[in-house]
Amino acid sequence: MSDTKVSRRKFIKYAAGGAIIVGVAGVGLYEAWQNGLLGATTKPVDTTPFVIDAWTSIRQVDPPSDNNNNAPIILNQTYEPLVWFDKDKFTLIPWLAESWKASSDSLTYTFTLRKGIKFHDGTDLNAQAVKSSLDRTVLINDPQSAVSYLNNSLKGANAYSTTKMTDADAQAYLSNNSVEVVDANTVAIHLAAVNPVFLDYLTVTDCFIVSPDWVQKNGGVTPGKPNTVMAQQAHKAGTGPFIFDSWDAQGQTAVLARNPNYWGSPYNTGPPTLGKVVIRELPDTNTRLLNIKSGASDLTYIPPDSIFQLVDKDTWLNQGQLKSIASGVQVNGTYPTLSVRYFALNQNVLDASGNPKPVQPFKNIKVRQAMAYAFDYAGYLKATYNNFALQPNGCVAKGEFGYDASIPAPVQNLDMAKQLLLSAGQDMGFSQSNPLNVTVWYFVGSANGKNATTILASAVNALNTGFVLTPNSMPAGAFFTANGNGQLEAWVLGWPGNFTDASEHVGPFGDFRRGAGTGIAIRAGYNNPNVISLIDQQAAETDSTKRANIISQIVKAINNDYAYIFLDQPSGYFTIKNNVQGWSVNIPTNIVWSNFTAGIVYLYPVGRK
Amino acid sequence: MKLSSFILRRLILLVFVLFGVAVLVFLLTRAAPGIDPIFAYVTPNTPSSAYPVIREQHHLNDPLYVQIWYWFWDVLHGDLGYSPSAGMPVSMAAAIFFPATAELTIAATIISLSVAIPLGILSALKSNKWQDHATRLFVMTSSSMAVFWLGLMLQFVFFYLLRVNGLPSLPPAGRISPDVLVSQSITHYTGLNVLDSVLNGNLPYLVDSLSHLVLPATTLALVSMGLTARIMRSSMLEVLGQDYITMARGKGLPERVVIYKHAFKNAMLPTTTVVGLSFASLLSGAVLTEKIFAWNGMGSWAANAALANDTVGIIGFTLVTATIFVCVNLVVDIVYAILDPRISY
Amino acid sequence: MEEYVLSVQDLKTKFFTRHGVVNALDGVNLTIRKGEIMGVVGETGCGKSVLALSIMGLVKYPGKVVEGSVVFRGRDLTKLDPDEMRKIRGSGIAMVFQDPLTFLNPVFTIGDQLSEVFLFHAEMDRKVVEYRIAKAKESLAESTNDGQRDQLIEEINTLERAKEAPAKASSKEARKAAWYFSTEMMRLLEISDPERVAKFYPHELSGGMRQRIMIAMALALEPDLLIADEATTALDVTTQAQILQLLKELRSRINSAILIITHDLGIVAQTCERVAVMYAGKIVEFTQTRELFSNPKHPYTQGLLSSVPRMSGPEADLEWIPGSVPDMINLPSGCTFHPRCPFAQKLCEQEAPEMLGETSHLVRCHLYGKLQAGRQAYEK
């Protein structure tokens, strides 16, 4: 889970649901895509509603303001971006764009749009629509969305985001013409600086293309303010396979209707077979379980602590296979998500007034290294996730561009840990008779945090070296405030990626210059100039091989500094009725809020047997 | 005093109550140690460079009294401020969440009263007999049951077991079935699905809405009826010992008239207070019940706002709740005056 | 042969409390003649109110009539089922209680509470016809138009005939008629503007008015017996006198017997023809009022009488009976009055006396039986 906002917002759900957030980061495509691909045009329309029991709230479903967990499940079926991920590999492919071309200085990308695509409201998709959509996201600048990616790349957008966002500021931004209409089907985007991941940015839901006509008739654009009309109502303003038909605000239920004029995506032709899709909010796991078991829903997500009501526990834990034990229901997976959970060891603990505290337990690398050796990785994964998670080999998630499988993951070695701590004790002056007490933190309701701190503390304390860890918790609000101010000695949190590029993780973990909001390094007092310079290098490197190499170096460097213990990368899966076929895991866009299975299943080719 | 001027006076009082509550809650949320109010407005995606802008935008750098003033300005403009956790202005959030809670509360109260009052009377009439013990046991058990367990059991029996055995079952959660939602469309006038479907004259929608109400309302009712039944029992017992009951019997009135006319109306006086208070607290949302039955009401809004440090949302919720309490108390007072002629406004 | 309205024989009422059994009534014998005003007098706690409630069958849990009979209209009331007993209450035996404020239901109007008596007892179909006749007669009295008068007379005649086999009246008509007779009843009790007063709630009336209302309720159905339990105690002296006067007048109009239960010998002297003195659940003396006052026999009665201040005669210290009402759970052995009796002998501790003397003056005291010799010696 993400560091600040989302964790706090959602922690009640963790507390109630068993506290494990697992989702699918659709790393490419599941093999069923190939097997189950349906000839959508030949199938008659399936009139029975396809029911998805979503497990978190559906509020604010507007691409520029999609700050909640289930907005993407609606947006991914109803809107489309210029480029999206290929179903097999992690490469980007043209989607609403037919092709694109980067200028020689890599500062301008020119997109040629597919012709003949219409929005659900009947208007044409054209260059003006693309410009309006992207500019709208920049102008609204909803700080809760992922708009900062766009701000970081579009010319003038970052400057605008630090203004008071008056009409004059908006005009100043628009005068940059950073999204330029070349002709009806050609749009050029001007960047502020070279950005090798700019195209990845376009896949986040903030960059989905929206009918400008519809927006104009429904609230328009007010700089700096979310469009509450769009955010609170259904809108027929996308190009996707389904139309956002209605939204029952009282019941928090969305109804999607088949788009009979769908252009067919790069992989298929014709409209979808499902006539209606109903997405309803059901936060209670037991209710979702009863529903899927009794056939009242078609697709849902059941967290790992309840999943053994649907799959055989022994088969999974011993053989790693998901064997269904509930009739008519299958559990599919697993897929790595893009979230990396870590145990930060703060090298520069600050006091309330922002000054470094006199005792810095983790400043000595031997102590940090000892922590990494003392931690029981396998025990943690089993206790916390029932093995529905991987052990990361560094800060980059498996599935991201730049992931280097050859980097070894750390293993527990208590002898090494003890030696290192004894040695560190001599340096720092702690011993069994003169112990050093250190508090390790998690926020109230975080089961992962509780498990990780307890497991580490019990291992370290058993070494009897005088280095004593005490797990402790704080309410989420106070936790994030103290954490943001660098006051926690050590803590457990997660960091999700918005798209499949390592920049989502190397920056936060390695770049000390980032602020506390988007940076972990500053909060952990981790400042390695070498790592920072490598991060700058990869950010300007347009050659992907070279860039991957630099990223690998960054990961190794951070690992060698033992700044963090990397705990887990949750695995995703989803629960679906047996008679459903053609499902696939959708391209993992904007999974900050939606790294949950149901959020990213792609429904277009789905049909029933 | 006349009823209208009584109501008017209380409503004027309400304004002051609301103002006091708002200032208090604002100060409490801001005075909470170690919580930076900016966390209501940011996510990990928010770059640090935007923090000063956000602080400026939401006046977080200003002194508290200035911040209250800005909030008050929003109130005067009718939308009560923007609640980031709900993703909408407070007025809109209240308009969406309150009807849901109101519908559930009304249904639960109807169920609760129609069970608790007769049980309380029975318990009092058969005081210390087996009927009394059985009633008290039932009431104690149901009201001390954990909501999540009770809710789950009701879902399991009345939805799952019935459904897998091919019998007609009750919907486990939500406010409307997918197929009804897809096939029927109604205009929402009040946000109360039952009332709206009646106003629209849509029978399938009405039946479906009612069936969705059964389990959550029963859960809430079972948990909240204990107090009502016990108050009813004790006040009935007290009233039955009163001289005017002896008098009524002495007049040779049939026992049913003695109990359901003479004793009942008097015994309803204390019960009305309790029912009013529990009605008001139910109206401010039942977090657990709303979660289990996916009923998006005041409770889930409040929980989300609190978890997100959403000051504006918390104040908004508190104001709505305070208004509910004042209004319900007003209604209770009026009902009181109707029930008891000795009380004047 | 004397005609008795009510005959109480050996009535025993016990309260089975947590602390022990209270013998509230310990074998009471009492007969009331038709149209007679009889008094029962005694200190607070002697059981006189329990006597009234036992007759009415209104003894509350944990009390119970355990023995004896209450014969009214030839039937033993203690053996009637609750519904039959209910029918007798109000119409056969009615009761006026001590405190009209607590005995009137605070949340219903006077008219409502009065009407009930009619609604649940009287033949309302017939009453409705009577109501119509009364209304028609009122119109007749006011009417000056001859044609209309004839019409009204015709209507009254038709209604008079219909009285024998009245048509089923609607509940609305019944309520209207009951309300009408209620106000008539209030008029009888000399309440001015009864139509207006009927709409009042009990707390809006004075004590005297409330007591009149209670009496109106009790007399509404012209019962054979009216029990007035401390009916005037809470009232000031003037009102008390008015009410007693009213009771006397009504007795002669309706010909009800009245049982006045009081601790006030003055009231007894003013109103009653015969009087029973109660002590600790037993009647200790029973005779004509005149006889009792001129020739009290029981030491307790003597004590009671001498504790009444007198304005005439020689000035003397007010006498009182030493001690207090005995603990009803642990009653003294023998004569229950012996611990307080100035004449108590050994025998009084050992043996409970029977009722002695002639029927016209019964007394429960050894002084008039086994200890007669001693008494006579003492008197000399």
C-alpha cells in the first residue's frame, strides 16, 4: 500500500479484512487471453448483468479526479488512453493513437490518432479532444490524483501547479501550447525535459481521453477545482468497450452498458458480448464470499485470510497451486503486483523541532545489515500473506522495467546478525548490561506492519546483544505526520507503482532530494550521492538497455547500503465464476488506488459459457 | 406558548448549537497533536513542491480563527466546504448519505418498536413469570450480540442457505439488486428508495428496495431494541402500580382497556425519550452495520472522513448529526407534550 | 328480615411479602343494608383500605384474599371469574378513592375518563336512544315552531318505542352519548359548565372538583354500593362538608348504600348510621353511630374518641392512645391491642377475644366476656 494518504484512508478496511492488501498488477497478460479470446462479433449479446462485487468505495469517477480504489475499474472499461501496454510484454503499444514519433531531442512526441472512433456521446475523437483532456487534467490539478506525472513532463504544467490556479494562471499554462493540435488527427506534446517514461505516464487514468463536448455540458473546467458534476454522475464521454450508463449514488452501484459501436481494441473487433456490467460496492468480505459462492456475483476479490474457503489450503501452501474447493468458482492467479513493502531504518531520526536526535541507532551500517540478516523472510510471508506474496530482491518490483532477476534476495542469517550487532555494540557503546532500546513503528490497523515489527523484534531481541527492539503503533494520522517529519526510528509501509517502470521505485527509495510526500529516502535519512546521480542519469537516458543497466546499479547500491529491509511484493489473484471465459488481467495502469484484483480485470472480451 | 413559536425558538437555538459545535469540532480536529491537516489533501503522488500551494489553497498556514472564518464562508455559500474524503462538497455528501441512513433507521425503528414495545408490555404484565424471563433473555441476548456476527448469521441463513437450496432468499447487502437496477429506472426525489419507488409508482423497485432493507434493519433493530424493551417494561411496571390504574380497574374497565389505554399512554412517556435518542443516534450512522450490508450512509462517510483527517468532512458530519439530534429532540418534546397534557412547551 | 346489599363473612386477606406474611384482614365480618351509610374507622394501616380493595377484588400482588366470602347480589364475589367481577365493578359496587389527583389518569380528559364508565358497562345501544331522546327534548324545549314541535314529539315517541329493542349504535354515536351522560352526571354533582370541564385534564382542576368527578364516575351507573375510601381526607373542611352533603343527597336519590372508610371520627359522626371500628385487621366494635359515640365499649374505641379534640366541656389535655399500630407481620399474641390497652390482663396476652354482645352492639374484648367481673369492679 502506498505510504501516506491511501494507507490512512483504507486502514479500516485492512483492520477488518485481515489487513493484507493483495492485488494484481497485471504484468502483461494472463495466458487465458490467448486461450479464451472470443470472437466478440459472432456472439449474441448476453443480457444477464455481469455482477462485480467491488470491495472498496466508488466515489469520484472522473479521469482527472480518480482518487479512490474503484474508479479505475469503471474508467478502464469506459475510457481509453493514447497508448497502453501490450498484452504479452511490458511494451507500450498505440491504442487510441495509431502511431507516435519522438523528436530527435526527445522533447516532442507526435501522435497520429486512429480515424473513425467516436465517443459514447456521438462526437468524434480528434486532436482537439486529446488536447482538451490532457489540459483539463493539468488545469484541475487534483492533488489526490497522479497528475504530478503529467505536471513533471508537460511544458509549463509544473509551474502552473505551484500557482494559486487562477484563470490568469490557467491562461499562462495554456499559452505554452504544450499539447498542440497539429491537424484533426495529429497531436504533438511538448515536454519540459527529456523523460524516458513519459509514454508510461500517458497510461495512467488521469490521461484517459474524455469527450470535451460532454465535459462542457457537464460542469466545464474550473482551474484548481474537481468537476463535481462529472465526479458524481455517470458520464457517456469515453471511447471504451462499455458505456458508463448510470450510477446509483445512494447504492454506490455503477451500471456499465455495452458500447455497440466499439472499435474493437488493437486485438479484436466488434462490441463486447456482455450487455450490462454492474459494479457494486461491498466492503464486507463475508458478504462477497456468500455472493460468489451462491452465484449472486460473477467476479470479486477475496483477501488471503479468507481465500481458503474457496481454494485448498494445503495444495496452495505446499504445491503453490490454487485448487478450487467451492463449486462453480475459480480463483485465478497469481500475479505480482507493483507494490513493494519495506522496513525503513532511519539513519537520521529528528526530534519535534526538526533537529537530529543525539542517539541514532541505525546510523551504523552494521546495525542495518544485522537487521537484514535477522529478519525471517519466509516466516513473514507465510504468516502475513499465506504465501500470496513474493520476497523482493530490492526496491524495484518484479514486473517493472529495469527489474534485474539476477540480484540475489537477502536470506536470514542469525549468526551474522549477532556478530554484526556485537561489533556495532562496541562502536556505539551498547551491550547486554547497557542495552540500547529502539522503537519500531507501524500504524494502528496495519497487520503487515504489526507482523513485520514483531518478527524482527523477536529475532533481534533473542540475540541478546543489548540492541533491543520494541514494536509500537500509532493511529494512522499521527503516524503519517511523525513519519513525514522524519521522527520515526524505523517503520513498516508499502510503496506501489503507478505503472511498470522502475522509476516508480528507485526515485522514492533512493532520491534524498524528494520531499517527504513522494520520497521515502528523506524520511529514512538515506542520502547516497552516488545513488542520486545514478537516478538522474537513468531519468535522462533514452536508450532502454543502458537505462536498465543503470537501474540495476541503483538497486544494488541501495541494497548495499542496507537502508531498507524489503519485505514483500504482494501477489494478486481474483475470484470468478467458472462459466466466465475470456477474462484477462488488464494493463496495470494507475494501480496506486486499484492494486486490487477486481480493479484491473479487463472486461471487453469476457463472455459466459 | 404556541407550537409554532416553540419550534421557531428551538430552531433559532439550533443555529447557536451548530455554531458552537462547529467551532469546537474544528478546534478539536486541528488541536489533535501531531496530525498535519494537509494529509486530507495529498497522496503519495503529490509532489512536495505542491505542498505549499495546497497549504495556501486551503488556508492551512493561517491562524485558526481565520481558517474557521473561511470555513464559515463556505457554510454561508451553502456547500459547507469540500470534503476530500468523500470527494464532494459536504452538502452533497449529506444529501447522498443521509437518506440512506434515514431509510435504514426508519425501517429499523419500526421493526424495533413493533417488537420491543409489545415485548416490554408482555414482560411487565407477566412480571417475574416465565414469559418475562424469556423476553428479558431474548432482549439481552439480541442487544448484546456483536453486530458483525449477527449480520453475518442473518446473511448466511436468509441469503446463502436459502439461495443454494433454491428457495426465495433475501438480498445480503446493498440497496438494490443488479437486475432491478438495470431493468427499472426511477427518479430519486428523496433518496429514500422505498419512498421514491412509491412516488414513481414502480412496484418491482419497491419490492426490491424493501427486501434489501429487511436484513440490515433487522440487525440494527435487534441490537437496539433491548433498551426500548427494558424501558418499556420498567415504566409499564411502574405505571401499573399507579393509583389511576387501580381506579381504572375499579371502574370496571376491561383489562385490555386498562393496559392498552390507561397504562400504555403513560408508560410511553419515558419510552419516547429513549426511542428518540436511539433514533437520533441511529440516524448519525451505524458504521459496522453499514459496512456489513454495504449500506452507504452517514457511518461510512464519518469513518472515512475521520481516517483521512478530513476536517471539513468531520465538521460537516458533526453538523448534520447535531442538527439531527436537535430536531429529533424537538420532535420528542412535541410528542411528549401531545402524550402528556401536563407538559407545556 | 333485613335486606343486605353486601355481606362480608370471615374475610381474610394476606400479603405474602419477602419479609413475611402480613395479615391485613384477619377475619372480617360486615353487613351493609340497602341504602345505608356505614362507616369503617381506624388508624392508618389497620386494614380498612385493604377491606375496600378486597371487596372490590382489587387487592394487588403480593396480596391475596385467602378465606371468607363477600356476598353481593347473592353471589360470592371472591369466587367470580375476572370478567364477571369486572362487570360488577363500577355498575354494582363503585369506589371513590382518597387522592383524586393520583387516582385520575393524568393523560386523559375528565370527559374521556367519565365516558369510559358508560362505554364499558351500560347498554350503549339503549343509551344512544336515550341520548337522542334527551337531545330531542332539548330541542323541543327551545323550539317555538309548532310544526317542528309536532315533528319532534313524533320523533321522541318513535325513539321511546325503539328503546325496548334498540338498534345497534355505532361506536361514534356511543361515544357521543357517553360524553353527554358524563356531562349530565357532572351537572348532578353540581359542577358548573360541565361541557367545558369535561375537556379539562385532571391537573387543571381543583381538588374538590376532582373529587366530585370521582364521585360522578362512581355513581354514574347507580351502583348498589359505593365505597368511599378516605374520599374527603385530602380536601379542606368546607369542601369536605360539601362533598359529604352531596353524598348524602345522592344516596337518597339513587338509593345506593355507602361504605365510608375513614380515620376521621368527625366524618363518621356527621354521615354514618352504623360504624365498624377496625384494629389490626379485625373489627373490634360494630354498632350504631350514636351508640358508639355515647357508649364506646372497646378500650381502643374509647381511646380513639378521647383523642378527638372537643371544643365543649371542660378543658383537658388531649388524650392519645399510647404505642402505635402493631407490626402486621409479627402481631401480638392474644388480643392484638393488649400492648397498648390500659386494661390489659394476663388473659388478653394469651387468648384472642371473640365478638361479644348483642347484634346491635358487638365488641371484641375480654372485658365484656371472661373479664367482665373485673371491668364491672373497675367501673365501680
